[in-house]
Amino acid sequence: MGREIKFSLVYRDMWQSSGKYQPRVDQLTQVAPVIIDMGCFARVETNGGAFEQVNLLYGENPNKAVREWTAPFNKVGIQTHMLERGLNALRMYPVPKDVRQLMFKVKHAQGTNISRSFDGLNDPRNLELSVKYAKEAGMISQAALCITSSPIHTVEYYVNFADKLVEFGADELCLKDMAGVGRPAFLGKLVKALKDRHPNIPIQYHGHTGPGFSVASMLEVARAGADYVDTAIEPLAWGMVHPDIITIQAMLKNAGFSVPDINMSAYMEARALTQSFIDDFLGYWIDPSNKIMTSLLVGCGLPGGMMGSMMADLRGMHSAINMALRNNGKAEVTLNDLVVQLFEEVEYIWPKLGYPPLVTPFSQYVKNIALMNIFSMAQGQPRFSNIDKDSWNMILGKTGTLPGKLDEEIVELAKAKGLEFYTGNPQDEYPDALDSYRKEMDENGWDYGQDDEELFELAMHDRQYRDYKSGLAKERFNIDLEKEKEKAGAPIIVTRQVVEVPAFDAEAIKAKYPEAKPLQATVSGQVIWQVDVDDVSTAPVVGTSVKEGDVVCFVQTYYGIEEVKALTSGKIIQIETKQGAKVQKNQVLAYID
């Protein structure tokens, strides 16, 4: 019998790569014993990534979900693993180091065994603390190499990166092929080089099926010495997700490897349960296109995990782009045309932006720049006319060092805007913050929770946690679910209680903040607080600091998009309008003090 290959079920990522939400805790605990009965998984990816945030978004406690979901696997010796984003931890933007440290303590206490840590730029500085804190908390530290295909992402590049991660103390390595664009032969060479350099370090391969390479890649990495491969189960396998366990098990068994048998009765039960969760409510947010593989992804390299939000963005911008084209005497485009244009635009600008691996959040930044480029060109404006703040932070080095060299066009644009490039350690820009969150919890009379897990949730996802505690998150989710059921023609059985949100009036603002200045709409139209419709982290909230001249939001008009800039420096103390709200010229959108 040949060398043993072990399997991991990426149950969390299956859902994230398919749609918006994750199953509820009652559903997860229902499917857990069936996954165990399948008898073929040494590991299950249970949480991390968007898991905690998504639970908060529909008004559920993510800590309860993690504890109850991991417990059955812990009991039988199946390892559980989570995904975290290095400097960004479990969210889309940087996290203070004391909050990062608390995360690993909490997740270990909740029953998560392995932390898969990645940095979207493959900047080792952003992973050093992840390795350190995971090991201090008693977790296995699995450090990931974000795989992409470019002239600079060579075997030598990745081996040098891995050397630093092992030097930090990483227990394992993961090839995170988040877009599935890693070429099979290349990945085999990389695994062999890593095993030659670090023979005692286990290697796990994670590859999405989007462009169609991943099955061949799994065979190549197995032959080269990989120890674990990530798989999915139907009905969520394939498409933008991951290969199904049946195919991979049969392929590796035929190739002479020692692989566990699959209890097919349990497989069919897990398959049916997963389908029942889709039918219950999760399917309302699963885009059918995510079930399809496409070779168009070979060129642009966008990851499967963001396809749902990308299609929502395109639908949201489609009418505005066509209006701009009409106003400039150009032919309108279909949604399919727009998808192809976006893929081609990403492929064009990616080298100019220094080849950042297209993984969260940098895939979203590159996609946002590409989408705004398409819109700008439809208006007759040049590329890079509208770049959002988070994308500029990537360009300027505030989130880490870009792998490649920026195009001179981008460098000159930054200089023209008076922007400075950052060369320091990104973590230094984000001071410790737990004391301020402890103060908030004390003032509200909120319990810190078992092992400080509630304190952690507030510190990691502050705005979502506040909405969860107030009941607003549950209310919003129920309304959203009702709308989706109406679209699908399903019977509406949701009962909802309206939660009133008090709003300040102008006089109250003036009395409380005599120096406050209004942020006013420069034109009439629709407010756009964030480009990425599914990522609320890109929208300013109360407490956000702004500088005079910063672009705070946009107003979409019949002829294009107008920037709304801050006329003073300070903090946003009140927001008066919602995303997509219609406003009149000079209407107050927010107040800055």
C-alpha cells in the first residue's frame, strides 16, 4: 500500500464560496455526527473567515455556534481548523495585536485545534504574530502560502516565503490555491521543493475548482509529498467551491495511495442534510452561477469565494454603466458582457498593481478598482479616476509589501494626489484596543463571556456585535429573508418586530457638538457609502476618522458618480442616510466633528 493521504472537509468554505450565509448552529450540530460517520475525514474546517461575522449578521451568537459545532469532532479525535487572515484576523481590515492575541486564546478554548493563517500579500511580517499567538494558545499553527500564477510567483519565491514561516515556528504549511489557478505541474514542483527543504513539516493543499485545474493539482501535490487535501461534498462541491470527496478519493486510491474508505450511506445523508439547509433559507443567497466552472478565471485569477459578492456588485452597477454608455453615444452591455469586461480589466490592471495574490481582501480591492475603471471609461474618463481608500492603502504599502513593482502610472498618480508610500510594519499602525472595548462592555453591563469570548466578538466585529446585541441584526435579517422569499414566490412565515432607531436632528447635533460640520450631497442622486455591496466594513461608521479632502462617499447621478469630500477633519459623529438612499443636492448625509 502506498503513502497515506488524509482528507479534510472544508464545510465552512463550501458555504462561503457558494453564497452569503452559513448554516445555523442547530443545523451544524445536526450534520456533525453524519460527517463523523462518513469515516473518511481526519479534519473538518469548522469556523474562521466569515463564519463568525455571518452569524452576527443574522442575529445569532457565533461563540455558541463554534463551541457546539466543534465539540462532536473533538470528542472523536477529528481535528478542527479555522481560517484567519493574519493582520486582518477574521475581518476585512487590520486588527490591533491585543485583539489578535485574544482571538487564538478564545478559539482554542472553544474547541478549534488548528489555525490556518494567511496573508493576502504573502508578507511574512503579517503572519509572525499569528504563528506566535496560535502556538502560545495551544493551537497548531498552519501557515499558508497564497498561490497565484504570475512571472514573479516562482517556486523559489514560495520556498523563501515558507522558510520564514517555518523560522517563526509554523507547525504546518498550506498551499492556499484560493482561485484554483495554480498550474498542476508547478504545484507538484513546489511541494517537492518544500518537502526537500522541510521534510518533517506536514503540507495541506486547498484548491477551488473554478477554472478546472484543482483535481489534477491534487494528484500532482499528492505525488510530490502532500499530506492532506481539502475536499467538499455535494450539493455544494464543484463550481466555484472544491472537488467532491468521492472523486478525489477514487483518483488517489487508483494512483496507489492509502486513503480511507467512504461510508456512502452517511455521505448520502450528509448530502441530503446540506440540501435541506439550502432549501430552508440558505439557498436564497446562493447565486446559481457559483455552481459553474469557467475557464475565464484562468486569466483573471479571481477566487471562488468572492463570486457571489462580485455578481451582486455587477448587478448594482449594471444600470449606471449602461446609462453612462448611452450618454456618451456608446452601445449598452449585457450583464454577461460586463462579467467578461470585468475579468479582462482585472487581468489588465493586476500587473500594474504589483501582482497582489487575489485573495481576501486584495481580490476585492483589485475587483473594485477594475469595476470603477469600467464605469469611468463608460463616462469617458481615464482608468484609475476613482480608487477607494482601502485600495489605496494596499497600493501605498499600509497593509504589507506588494510582491511586484507598481506601474509608474500608479506611482505618478499617488504623487499627484500627495499620497505617501509606507515602508514600516503594518501592525504598528494599529494600537492595542481591548481596554476601550472593556470599557464599552462595562458601561453597557455586557458580560465578557466564557473565556472572554463576548469581549472578543465586540473587539473583532464591533458594529455587527452592537447590532446583534440591540436586536437590529435579527430584524434586518428577517426583513431580508422575507424579501428573498417574496422574490422566490415562497409563502411568507416570518414574523417581525420593528426596532426603532432614534435619529438626531440638526438642533440636537448643534447643541451637543457646536463645532460639528455637515457632510452634504453635492448633487442629487443615490448615496453610495461603499462599492463592495456585501462588505459593510468598507463603509464609514460613527467614529470613523476623516481628513479634509477625503472622499467619504459617492452620489450616483443620471450622468455618473460624484465624489463627496469632507470639508473638515475630524470624526463622523452621525450618519443621516443609508446605502442607496435618494438624496437632494445639499442634503445632509452625515456630521463631522
